[in-house]
Amino acid sequence: MGSKDHSFDIVSEVNLQELDNAVQQAKKELAQRFDFKGSDSSIDLDKIEETITLKTENEYRLKTLVDLLQTKCVKRGVSLKALKFETLETGMVGGSVKQVVTIQSGIPSDKAKEIIKSIKESKIKVQAQIQEDQVRVQSPKIDDLQAIIAYIKQKDFDVDLQCLNFR
């Protein structure tokens, strides 16, 4: 990187505090809901594993839990693209169901490659490279970097993206 180059990073980060707040609000509402009175339902966040586990009696109730979680996330500014719903687990004790939701943090390498390919297709004169789980974009011209930020925001890579560390 030349001394006159400017850069920024395209990252995918989840505010775990806001996610925790969303889960706490969902749990609180779940406890107060008449339609779940006496039900064996739960929503649990594991901050270390970065997963949310939804458990309840049947798929119909599970759909309600998912809606509840998503609504609280949207209200707290947590992108639904940050939530990756794993395969539904059925046939558990008492016919209950379980859904694990993985929190997407960092840009998966296939998505990073897709972002770089798209940046090249934009024909804006910048360099982009993968650095671990993010993409660094560099250019001598600040205007070109700002054009790339606008360009990236219009695209949908199915990942929650932020542009940080502009310098």
C-alpha cells in the first residue's frame, strides 16, 4: 500500500450486546404470552458458541418463536442476514422440536470472493483483497472508495456488511 493510498474494510460484525438484548426481550415476551402458558418453550443465546437455540413442542409453535426472535432483532437493529437457521431437529423426547440459529460473524470466503469479483466488475479503480474474514479496499482516491461503499450498499451478498476503518 503506497503512503498516499486510502483504505476501508468491508466486514460482517454482529453487535452481540444488541443481540443479547433482543433475545432477553423475546424470552420476556415468551414468558408473558397466553398461547405459551404451561408450554416447554425456550430461546437461549450461547455467546461463546455464537448460537441461539429455540426449543418448543411442535413446528407451529417454533414458527411463532422464530417470528418473535426476528421481530426483536429488527427492533434492536440486528440484521436478519446475521442469523443462519440450521436444519430443524425433530423427533426429540415428547415430540418436541429444536432449531439452532448460528450467528454469522465475519465474511465467509466464498462471499468474500463474490464481493471482490463484484468490485472488479464495477470498473472503479480500486484494489480489493481478502484479509482473514474481511475485505480490504484500497485506492489513492477517496472518491473512488466512497463510490465503492455506495456500490456495495446497493448489492445483496446475503451477508450483513459494514464498511469500517475508513482512512
